[in-house]
Amino acid sequence: MYMKYSERATELATQQGAQSVGRAAGSASRQAEAAGKTEFGFWVYLMTDCILFASLFATFAVLRDSTFGGPTRPEIFSLSFVLLETMILLTSSFVAGLAVLAARAGQRTWALRWLLLAFLLGAAFVALEIHEFAKLASEDHGWRRSAFLSSFFTLVGTHGLHVTIGLIWAGGLGLTIWKKGLTSLSVKRLTLWAMFWHFLDIVWIFIFTIVYLMGVAGV
Amino acid sequence: MFGQIPSVISHLSLGHDPFTIGAQVMIFGGVLAVVLLLTIFRRWKWLWREWLTTVDPKKIGVMYILVALIMLLRGGADAMMMRIQQALSVGDSTGIISADTFQQVFSAHGTIMIFFVAMGLMFGLINWVVPLQIGARDVAFPFLNATSFWLFAAGAALINISLVVGEQFSAAGWLAYPPLSELAYSPGVGVDYWIWALQVAGIGSLLAGINFVVTILRMRRPGMNLMKMPMFTWSVLGAMTLVIFAFPILTATLSMLALDRTLGMHFFTADFGGNPMMYVNLIWAWGHPEVYILILPAFGIFSEVVSTFSRKRLFGYTSMVWAIWAIVFLSFIVWLHHFFTMGAGADVNAFFGIMTMVIAVPTGVKIFNWLFTMYRGRIRFTTPMLWFLGFIVIFTVGGMAGVLMSVPPADFQLHNSLFLVAHFHSMVIGGVLFGFWAGITYWFPKIFGFKLNERLGRYAFWSWLVGFLLAFVPLYILGLMGATRRLDNYDASLGWQQLFIVAGVGVAIIGVGIGFMALQLIYSIWKRHENRDTTGDPWGGRTLEWSVPSPPPEYNFAKITEANDRDAWWAIKQGKAQKPEDLPYTSIKVPKNTPYGLFIGGFSFLSAFGVIWHYWWLAGAAILAAAICFVIRSMDDDTERTLSAKHVEKLETERAAP
């Protein structure tokens, strides 16, 4: 039922070669191409999300020292805590990859197990982030305190919101795969979700570097 | 929780001045008239089945253009009020409206004209033409396309309801610069209406941008490689690429302003370390590409019109394509020319000034290519061609004014003056709007099956042209005399009044032009049997949209031929390409109608309304409902129906019969 790996490869090849001149008019490649529409569209969507984050990164870069007498970056960031968050999210992303591989191989049980693990790790990440935010707020370092904190909460919070949406999505996917089994459609949706999940991982790497590492170093 | 409802009712009040009351009466009267007509003619079911739930891009295009034309009347009324105010409000005379209302009027005028008229007409035309032109049966994501439209309509509804509930709109200009637009200086709901109307419509535009990029890159006819695409499709690909890159910046910027206003953040506030100039940078990093998002499709329309009505292949096709992509690239590195006076320093200003001058080069290439296309062509002076000729004059002069202002020292003098206002109206009216009027006239018979009346079209054109020159040439002069924009009153000794009166007369003549257009539409519908397009190719067209009957069937093309020529239909007509008749009928999959796009638009409207009025329960429930609609729809695996080959053959023969 699930999409064969060779089909998937054709599809990827068509995606990459879409702009090539003088495409074959053969119906097989046209069909593969039509199937690749959603993935391609999702890539384009991810790029727009990338620019949304880029705007927030730029804002953070401008405002990071506008503390208005409030706390500065080295005062509120704890690297060991963020490293834990980072490892959890990276592991979740890796496990999401395993879920997709298992799904493509038709191993429903393993796909579900990996998906559940990815979900739990993602949920742990969100919990840690909420903990960090609550701690800052309780110390009177909320987003109203300074422009720096506004930009920090918005950038990191937007990422956290994305992860939360990803969790809801993963939950829905898990339920449908559990109930209906692996279909070509559910494998496709799982692939899209995994793309989203990896994308959030990459954004987090930038947050880890630009917000936390550079923040602790004060550069 | 529901205790807040009476407060919204208390805001539902009649206006305090005759203009607001007039607008309210028009809104209520309009809605009432539509409801009555639908009930009397028993058309509710028809409305639901044929329009509200449709996913056919041709019909979605009609709805986009309808909303845009309604908004044009409102934006035009705002323009008229501004012109009357500035013609009369001299010295001790206060004119017709208060200073505060005047500020709301110019803010609404700019917002409406850009976001809801120009963008609406553009997406309408793209929906009409792009799938047909690339020989496709549909867009890549039909449901997403309908959702985009309904988000656009929700944004337009928010702008209009601001007149009735709360009775105020933003008074902070069309781009709502902080710190003026911050809560400290604009405490009412006006700026919130502005933010959320744009946010909702903007997300719709972003989704539409993704949709059409995928459509153009993935759904083209076999054989139609990129360098064989019609020029309008190229220009749309350029514009939609800009949408993808620019609109997320708008989403982020509006969100930050909203966070400042609702959650007490300090992105752009004047205190707590906020940076208002960062808003100005961000909004123009979206705003300048936006200008090109609007003008590129207009360029594409003119390319089609000039080539068709000169009976020639488009001159310099390759250079046209490269000009589009040069403009796409350059449009992202010129944004700072909107605020040279920020004081970024000589080096930065010089860079952005030079880049601004450079962007005139690819634009010039396009102008010359059109002129060379006309050269030795067999030109027919139809209405679309008249719009093109008017465009060439106004756009070139206006463009030169832009190059003039790209010199930073000159800009320091002209910044925020009426010279600037005259410049960008030359581009947006003389360029964008003339282009869209040409496009609507050109493709109208394709969508509706009959032509628009040519004589009334010519009257409309000449009214617009004369009206435009009378309205905006005085503004160039006034700008050089030192008149700044957005004045609700000025001193009599300045000697500006005569020129302002001339400008007012000009806008009145544009109003006559709009009247002729309305008349043209009504008359053409009345006499439609005389103007029927029975061939599907009323102008002697060159591209694939003219190869199917007018109006086209819902699946656009019964047969998919190969397109191996740049002017694919012309090649078929010349017998140089595969004819559709040579192919057998096949079964066709068409998307089923769905109301979920409408639902998502409606819930987004309610959610935005909830945020504006701080009804958090409403905002939360509505956004949840919109999300649930999206999930239900994406879980639905049964979204298409199949027309059998036999059925298609029957439909096609019936179509050919009368």
C-alpha cells in the first residue's frame, strides 16, 4: 500500500529536475510530478516560514542590547539548560527520521513507536521552554521589561509555538496510522510532518547559536 | 465572559458626521439590497452552489475582482473627500471634515487601494488567466486557492466593519508608522482594525503566492518549458516569487506591532528600548517588493496586449524575462530609498540611491521592447491598446520622477511632499491600474463569453487619462512648491489653492471615468447577445487561453496537446502544432466544491474581530474552529470527482452545437 521507494526516488528526481528544459511528456513522469506537487508546495511554505524567522532574528539582533536597565543576555541565559533542550530536540528530529524510514519500509509498529518517542521528546522540549519562560517571568524579567526581552520571547516563543503545532500534528498522524494503518497518503503526510520537524530543528540550531551561545558570550 | 457583548453593541453607533453616516447607509443599504435581490429571485442556493463553495479559479477570479471593484468605490470616495478638503480648507476655512477624520480618510484610502483594490484585481486576473495560459486544468491546490480568496474577503470585511462597529479606522497613515501607531498615541481600535485586516488578507496573499508558484512550475503543458511560457505567466511567476519572499516579513512586522499594542511588548515603542525606525525598515523591506508585486503582472498584461493587437510576436522575449528577474532581485535592495532622511549616512544612502537608479534599466528595457513590438505591427487601437498607450506616457514620466528622487540630496527636498504623492500615483494608477483595466477588458470575453462595449470603454479611458493628468500634474508642481502630503489645512498666502482646485476637478473626471466603466459593464451585459464571443478567440490571440471556448468549461481543456511554441495557440492556428482534434477524449478529474474555504475565512474574520475588541473567548474559539475546519478538510480523501471520457465528449459536442 505504501509508496514504493523507487516511486519516491522518481518523485524526488522530478522535483529536483522540474525546471529542466524540454521535459519528457511521458504520462508516468507527469503523474509522479503531480504527486510531488504537495511536497514541493510544502518546501515553498517552509521557505516562507524561514523568512518569517529571519525577520524575527533580525529584530533580535537589533534589539538584543536594548535592555533599558533590565537584565542583559549573560545574566539570564543558562547554557547547560539550553544544551539539554537542544539535545532533546535534536534527538526528537533524529527519531522522526527513523519513523519515516520505518513507515516507508511498511513497519507500522516501529513507525508508531518512533513517532511516539519523537512526540514525547518534543513535548519535553516544550515543557522545558515553558519552564524557562515561567522562571523569567517570575523574576520580573517578562516581555514587558525591555525591548530585548520582547524580541527574545517573540523569537523563541514563535519557535515553541511551531513545535507545539508540530506536536498536535504528530498526535493526529499517530492516531490515524494507529487506526487505519499505513497508506500512501499517511506516509506522505508523515514525510511532510518530518520535513516540518527537521526544519524546526534547523531554526533551533540558529536560536541556540545566535540567542544563547552568543548571548552568554556577550557578542 | 459574555458580559462584554453589550459594550460592542454600544459601539455600534451612527456616525457623527454626514460622511460616516453616508458610508454606513451605503454599507447597510448595499447588504440589504443584495439580501433582498437574492431572496426575491430565489438565488440563495445558486449563490451557495455556484459561488460560495466553488474552487474553480475562473469563478474565484470573478469574486476577487468583484470585491476589488466594491473597494475601489470606497477608496475612490475617500480620494474625492481628500481632494474636496484640500481644495476648500484654506486659511480659516476648515473644509468639510475634521482633522482627525481627514487622517482616517487618507489612511483608509491608501490601505484600501493597495491591499484590497490593486491586490484584488491582480489575484483576480491571475486566477482567470494563469491556469488557462499554461494549458492546465486547474491550479496546484484548488482548496487553498479558495481559502486565499476568503481570507482576502475577510480582510476587506474588517476594513468596512470598522466604519460601523467602533466607528473609527487607523489615523496613522497607510503604513501605520510607530510610535504614532503604538497604544500610547493611538489608543482606540483603529490601528487594530488596520493590523488585523492586513494580517488576515496578507496571509491569504502569501498562500496564493505559494499556490501559483507551484502551479506555474509544476502544472504546465507538456512541451512548454520555461522559455516558452507566455509573458504574463512569467511576470506572475516573478511577482509570486516576490510574494513568497516579502509577505512573511509583513506577517512578522504586523505581529510585532500587534504584540506591542496588545501584550505590552516594546519592539517599536518610544521607550523601554524599542526602535521605531526598525519598523520602518521592516515594513519597507516588504513594501518595496510589494510595489513590484503589483506592477510586474501589469507589465505581463501589456506584453500580451501589445503583441496581440500588433499581430506580432513579442519583441525581445528573452530580455523581457531577464528584465523581470532583474527587477525581482533589485526590488529587495532598494527599500531604504523610502527613508533617506532617516540619517543612515552617505554611504548607505548612496548604495540604495544607485540601486534605485539601476532598477530603471530593466524597466526601460521593457518599455523599449513594447515599442519595438508595435513597430511595423498591424496595430488595432482597441480599448486595451489605449490603456497601454496611456500607460507608456504616464509611467515613463512618473518613472523619471522616481529616478529623480533616488538621488538622496534631491530626496531630502522632496521627501514626504506632494511630488512624491504624484510620483507613486503615476506608477500605481498609470502603471498598475491601467494595466489591470487593460487586462480585464482583454480577458473579459474569455471568462464571460461576450465582449465589453468598445465605445464606452474608450470614453472611460479618455476620462481616466485626462482626469489623471489634471489630478496629478498639479501635485507635482505643488510638491516642488513645498506642499507636504496629508495636509488638512494650509495658509491662503501660499497660493496653492488654484492648483488644489484643478486637482479636485481631475479626480471628479476620474469619477466620470469610473461611471463610464459601470455603464459599460451594465450596457454590455444588457447587449450581450450582440457581443457574443462564439469563437473563443475574439482578438486573434496567440496563447493557449484562446484555444478553448468562451467561457471555458470547468476543466478548461478537454484535451491536452503539446505546446512546443512560445505562441502556442498561434502555432496551432498556423497548422504548425498538434491540434486538439487529433487527440482522443480522456477522463478528467475535477475538484469537488467545498465550503471549508468560506468557513475558514469567516472564522478568521471572527477571530480577528475578537482580538481587535479583546474578546479573547471569541478570538480563541474562532481560531480553533478555523483550525478544525482545516483539519477536517485535510483528512478528507475524497475531494475529486471524475468525468468519464464519454461524458467529456458529450459536454464538448453540446458546447460546439449552438
